[in-house]
Amino acid sequence: MVKLLQRLELKQTLQPQQILQATILQLTSVNLEERILEELETNPVLEQMESANELDETPADDNDLDWEIDAYEPPNVFERKELKDMPIPQKKDFVEHLVDQLNLYDFNTQQRIVAEEIIYNLDENGYLSIDLELINDRFELEPNEVLSVLKKIQSLDPMGIAARNLQECLLLQIDKVEEPFAYTLLSKYFDDVANHRYDQLIEKTGCSEEELRHALASIEHLNPKPGMGHENIEMITVIPELIVYKRENNWIIVVNDNWLPEVQVSQEYVDMLAGELDKKTKSFIKDKMDNAKWFVDAISDRRKTLTDVMITIIEKQPEFFQGNINKLKPMKLQDIADELDLDISTISRSTRGKYVDTPYGIYELKSFFTEGLITSSGEEISTMQIKQLLKDVLDNEDKHYPLTDEQLKELLNEKGFPLARRTVAKYREQLHVPVARLRKKI
């Protein structure tokens, strides 16, 4: 038997305007522009203002941190420029470049289709990303027929293209006649070469150390990613959300959104709502007007939040903004949240994927937040400083006798950084540095 029960509980739900504020805050400038244009199309009550908006600036004083509005407006170097009446040269992408080279061969119709199928299945590094068996089955061909087409494609420019693995890629680039020993190493002892087992290579091949060094030098000059740099991708342009620069003793914070369409609630619909309308029309206009007001307020709140977060970052990272860019203090998102009395999720949304242009370069806001470590002297430093120190040690080590993680740990401990070996290994991996065995040079 089903029982009916009553239960009293308290739930916290977000209002529609709060959801909109959170959504707008996490958007980058480019995505915000798309959202504004979309909102202008769907909401008739929202209209674009005719006058161009001005940059918002907030200066910071190094001495008393008295934040005031400044009317000075520098030229916006990130402003988009329209180049009219200028012919744009047509550039062929990497795939089209390879397809054009197929004309060098006298392919029949079937072979041409197979060749194009292979080319369109190359990954961003230039490797064949599909098994030949699948192409065999699709076109109902014998394996040797597809393989013969592949071999011809592998002779195209750049060298090493359409390889099925790294070994084949390198073998396609090495000259068997001019570099016979290097070719032998790649064809017969590839695993030993890849894992830097130099002693075993000398023992197995009977070569001298000088011969091995010469052959390895030839192999190191080969390109393991022949498609890299040629792939058809759009260049990603970083548009900073904020521009920070110093004038006299003040840090000026500029919200870089003057190029975005500025919107407002249409006065025409405000007057219309005050007039005589039927209930359905009035309800429709009121609903759209509420959405328009929330949208305009959300954009304004986004600008204010970004400025407040940047102000607090400057306050908490004084050494960085004095020019010591490697002297970041340990700082967490919660520190900014507590300072501004905001939820940590708000700080996360305002820093994720957003950049600031400083006199020292363009940085993601997230990069100012790092974990901390207490040194043996009791000083708290950022893990970013430890990684930089570790990088310097690795760059200057003797490559004939590279340091193991244990040796790196001992060296850092001697310098006053009490790290465990696994922590050193983690930082080394984050620096994209391989283990000692793979860093060894003969």
C-alpha cells in the first residue's frame, strides 16, 4: 500500500539571473561577443547602442592601494582592424598540398580514390590513423594493392609522411646508401635506440663509440612528426580580458571589452509597456524586458568582478608586479574569494581561460595561483620557483651522466627544499622532461 508522507525541507536554488551571471562571467571576450550577438537576434527588447563605449580603467597605487577611476584611455592595441580592398592570397592547406602531389603519379581512378582516402586519414602529426585492412574492406581490394598506393604516398613531401608508426616514419627519412649504419640501427635495433641502450648497441653491432655517436646524430636530425606545423588548424589568438600597465605610481587596470557591442534595454519597448496592451502582449514584453535587464546587468557585473579579482591579485603578488616574475607567492582561489567575499566558484569562473596583458607579458589569470612549500628555513615559497630551479638544474646537467630523480631530490634537499622523490618525479614530468635514461647522450 502506497503511503503519502509530508516532509519539510529547505532547499537553495539559483534564480535565473544568478545562472545568467555565472554563465556570462565564465565566457571569454570572443565567446561573449557571440553571446551578445545571439541575444540581440533573439530578444527584441535588447538593442545595440550607437555610441562606442570607452575602456574602463581602474588604477592601483603602490603605496596606499587607493583604487580610483582614471579618465586616461590608452590606444587599444588589440582593436580589430578591417583591411578593405586588400586581396587575400589563397593558401592551400596541408591535405590539399598532398593531394596536388598525387598528380606526379599515373594513378587510375580506383588508385586515386584510395590515395585520397589515405591522405584524408592522416593525423595532425602526419601518421596514418586508420588500419589498411579497413581500406581494403571498404574498397574490396587486395592488401598489396592498397599497400602499393601507400608506398607512393610515403614518397611525397614532407619526408616521413603517412607512416604507420615512429619506426617507419624515421626509416622513410634516412638514406640507406649514405647512412647505412643509422638505417641498420633503426630497422634492426629500434627498441634499443629508442630506450638509449648504448652499451647494448655497441655489444650487438660491434661498432665503436664514435660510429654509434655519428649514427645517433643522424637519427636525431630526423623529424618524428612530419605533419606538425603543416596541419590545417587556425591560429589561436589570445585576446586578453584585462590590460594592466603602470603610470607614475599607479597600476591601471583596463577591461579590454571596448570592441564588444554595447547593449541596452530599448526605450521604445519601455514606453510600449507603459501603454495600453492586451494581457498576452504585455506578458511577452515584460518577460523579454526582464531578460534584457538581467543580461545587461550580467555584463556589467562581469566587468566589475574581473577588475576586483585583478586588483586583489596585484595586492597579493607585489613582487611579481615589481618585475620579479619568478617570485610568485603561494596563493589559492580561496584566498581571493575570502578577500572579495565571493564564492570560490565565482573566482574560478573569472580566472579560467582568461588572460591579462602585463608589462612582463601575457599571462593566464590562473597562472598567478600556485601551491606553496615550506623550506627548511621556514620560508613559504611557490612551487613555481621550485620547478624553475629544477629546470635550471636539468638544463645544466651533464648529459653523459644525467641526474636520476633520487639525485635531483638530494640536490634540492641540500638547497633547502624538502621534497620527496615522487614529488621531484611529478615536477619533472610537468616540465616534459624524460627520465635520466632517456636523457643520456653518448
